[in-house]
Amino acid sequence: MASGPTAFVTGADGFLGTELVRLLVAGGHQVVGLVESIEAVARLRRAGAVAVIGDLRRDGPWQDEAAADWVFHLPPSPACRRGFDRLRAAFTARRAATIDTHLLDAVASGQTRRLVYVATMNVFGPVGPRFITEDEPPRASTWARCLAPALDGVEAYLAAGLPIVTALPGCVYGNGSWFRERVIDPVLAGRHVLQVGKTGPWVSPIHVHDCARALMHLAEHGAVGGRYFLVNRDPVQMYEFAEAVARIANRRLRVWRLPAALARLVTYPILRDCVRSDVVFSNIRLRGIGFQFRYSTIDAGIEQILGAIDGHARTTDPGQF
């Protein structure tokens, strides 16, 4: 029987949201997740959570769930598509602001103890290969400027007394999303892995399991009004992900190198800054409130991922890999 604080999770069927729901349920919390499809409802129920279908841009039954003890807001990321021009950016900014306003207004009418707001690290822009802390003034990347106004809007709700803690995850990797599609599957299948430039940019990684655990830690220990980077201690270059997968899986690494100057021609505008710019963050504030990592290096994280994939393959199709 659930015994911990009640929790409401938006974006509950996403890559990070799915892991967060799983850990909350395992921790004895009564969890309600917001989803947008019948298929996602079934997945959430299998995870032991209650699902509510809705859209944060519109009124609905989800508003009653926003009175949970803990609220985790995982806003949707902008769609990666061509033609992301100023008009599309303005539309995205309005959409993000509407979503946040509806949710935060609903939370304001309840007795929520902590709202963990998950923002994009890209609002800090390409910062170069040097560590920055949360006190650095945001300098949004080209496409992330459309999301910066939503983060600014959070400050008004903080001033009104909402118990908001802001989380800024780094490069979240795991057995899913971009990492499964762009790194694990190509390496295991012997296909080429795309690499921008000779080494790719510096990034600050975090395993999806640790990222979800960090969100829960912030709900308990994060300071209201505080911002926290959720990243490992050591940054890595993008090529190291594929190199580590190949080495640990004992596979040959095949790379298709794309000159950095050509990235703007073949990648979506939203991805250009991500594949060309260095983003290195310090986790000293997160560690300062007592958080400890399970997978503090990418080798440890990738070993866990490949072990889980291998275990699943043996129970389903021994000849798959």
C-alpha cells in the first residue's frame, strides 16, 4: 500500500517521466501521471500508477490531481522539425507559457508541498568547455530562446509563494530515446554512428535512473526557489558515448564523421546548437544537498544499460544480439 507523499507527474509517458513514475511507485508513493493517449494509460497502469488523460493547455480532470504533495512538471520539448523559424519559435513560446500558467495556477489553489519544475539546460546556451554553476546568467541557445520566457515566468509564481524547485538536467542517456536510437542500436547492429566534427562537443551527462532519483531528491531536499543542475561530475565528449558502448559490448565502432561546418545544413535547427556547442555544468549544488549517484561515470551507466538489454534478449530471443 502506498505510504509516501502523493505525486502528480506531467509528461509521465516520456523517457524521463516513465523512469520517474517507476521509481516513485517503487518508493511507496501514490502516483498519478498525466498522459495524452489510451496506449500511455495502459503503460502507466502496468507501472502501478493511476493515469489521467488530458492536455495542460486546457481545463480537465488533471487539475484535481495538481493538489498532490509533490508535483513534477516535465514540459514537452519542441518538436525537431525543419522550418523552425521565428513564427514557429513564437508559437512554441506561447504554448509553453500557456502550459505552465494552467499548471501553476492549479497548483496554487492546493496544498502542494513541493513542485519540481524541469527546465531545459539549453537556456544557459553554449557555455564553452568550462564549468558553470546555476548562478551563471542564462544565455539561451538559438532555439531555446523560445523556452526562456516560460522559465522567467516561474519567478513570478515563486514570488507569489509557490514552493518551486527548478531542475536543469544535462544530457540524459539510458535505454531509450536518442541514446538507444542513435548510439546503442547502431553499434550493436554494426551500423555507422553519426559524429559531428572530430570528437563532438563536450556535454554533461546523467543516466536516466540517476536523473529521476535526483528529481525525487529535490522534492525532499531542494531549496524553494533554488536551481539545480542534474549532471555527473565529469563532462564527456559526445564520441565517448559510442566508444564506450562499443568497448563494453566488444563490438567494432563504425563512425560517419560529419564536419561541424556542415551540421547546419543537415540537422534540424533545434539540434544545431546541441551538436556543435560545448555545455559543461557543475553539480556541486546538487551534491551539496546530499545527492549521491548510482552511475557516476558513463562506463558504469552503459554497463547497466547493456546488461539490461542482454538480460531482456536472453529471456525473449537468445539470438537477437
